[in-house]
Amino acid sequence: MKLDNRTPYPAHLFRGVIEDRRMFGSVAVRVTYDVVGDRLRVAPDQPWIVSPGPWDSQYGPMASDELFYRGGVDVFVFGCARAHLGRPAPRVDVEVRVGPSFRRKLAVYGQRTWTRRGAALVPSSASPFRAIPLTLAYAYGGKGRWDGLDVPFSDNPDGRGFYLDEESAEDHLLPNIEDPASPIRRWDDRPEPVGVCALTMGFGPRLRRSLRFDDATGVLAELRPTFYNAAFPDMIVPAVKPGERVSITGVREDGPLVFHLPAPELRVRLAFGAESGEREPAIDQIGVEADHMRVFVSYRYPFRYHLNPLEKRSVELVAQR
């Protein structure tokens, strides 16, 4: 059984076995839109693919789309924290709002170093900046030195701000991207990296919040659906509906980026023997290219079925205008 994709959008049918003849299918489709005013209009080019395996986008690694369903809607923001009107500022707050209740804020600072004040190290004043990339390279992490060897911070070995001793921290960088509700105060604080970019499967906080092991045996006791999400744990929205408003501040010099999510105008048509039906896929991911005023929205429809020999089966993806 293959997907008959009758749309101009990248799409794929992923299938797998539950048990015996019980199967699952999951239709994933990704639509790229241009932001026009506060609305999304289908873009003439559709560069955001649907991939069975991990792949490299222009913004870095993207996780595989081969899964049944996610534990919520991933929200990504690709681009930079930008000072208003291009006037350099020591701090820019990046705030993402989705729908009536989801709100997430990051504090993005200019360059800071650990400076000695009396007996203690304290963060220096932040240097004014115009733009800082919203990537893991500017979040907490990095590598310390111990006995001549690099010791990586496992959650984010390519970040900045991780030190193994006070001497190596002095006059060196703090992270640029922080959780304003839990700021770094000491050189040996060990916060979780925060951000709005896409993550790989092995990102530590993602695993810790999605897996639970039995204390006595060490055997996996629970695997939560968020294991299949690719956003930072705090950037997963429980559910998002068409028509809801998305607002992002701090990523464009000319002010907030605001748009409403369109109805997908997509349908999945299923036929198994004499039974057939049509369903609308749900929003699965939202990715915002702030500099290009472009957005992708991923939609997904998961389903289960029985594998009956010689039964005619079909899955179609159609666009309705």
C-alpha cells in the first residue's frame, strides 16, 4: 500500500506492525506558506520535505518524520533574535504565543563574561547587539578541560558557558540564550539548554522527559509520545487548531511576526475492502522562518487497520479548494 499523493505538497505514508495483522499507518504532509499581512498563503516553492530519515535543512539537522503520532505540536523558530529597528540592545526577549493559552519567553543577551567581583565571579554587563542566531551554539553547554582532555556537557556539547572549575570560567563566555525564569547566577550552575530550534533524537532533556525506567531493574517502564517530538520540551503545544493566532516577538527588526493558521484544505481518503472514509489531518508541527517571512505547517493523520489477505487497500491525499 502506497500513498497516492494528489497534491503539490511533500507527503509520505509511514506504515508499521502493531502485532500479528494489526498495522498502523500515518500520513504526513508539509505545506510551506508565505506570510502575507497576518495570513498564510501557499508558497510557490515547497522546500520543506517529508523525510523517512534524519536530514539536513539550511537551519541544521531535522529529525525523521517516520512515526505514528507526536505528543503535541512542535513549534520551531528559525532565525535570529533581533534588536528593534536594528538599534543595538544588550537584551532582546523572544516571545512565542500560539492560540489563547500557550506562551514561551527566552532572554537573549549580548556577549557576557564571568568577571571577578571580590571573591566571587559574576556575569558582566551584556554587550549591545543587533542579531544573535537562535541556535544551540548560543545556548548553555560546551566543553570543559580536565587533565588536558575535553569534557563535553552532554546535553549540548557545542554550546557555551559550561566550565569545570572557577579558574577556567573567569573572563570566559556565558550563554546568550537563557530561560528568564531561571537565570544563571553562578559559574557552576548547570541549567538545561533552552531554545526554539529543532532538536535531534538524542537531546538530553527530550529523553529525560519522555522516558521512564524502573528503579529496580533499569528496564524501560514508560515511553511517552513526546519521545517523537523534535522541539524543545517547553516548545510543544498540546494541540493547535486552524484559525488560531501565532505571534512571535524579538525576531524581526520591524516588530512582531503575526499570522493565523489556515485550514489545511487537505483530506486523507482511506479504503479497506468495502469500507472507505475521508478525514482531515491535524496540525503536527509549525516552523517559522522569521527572516524570510515563511512558515511551514506539517499535518498528520494516523490510523490503524487489519491486514486482510487479498483485500484491496488505498490511501489518497487530496487538496480541496
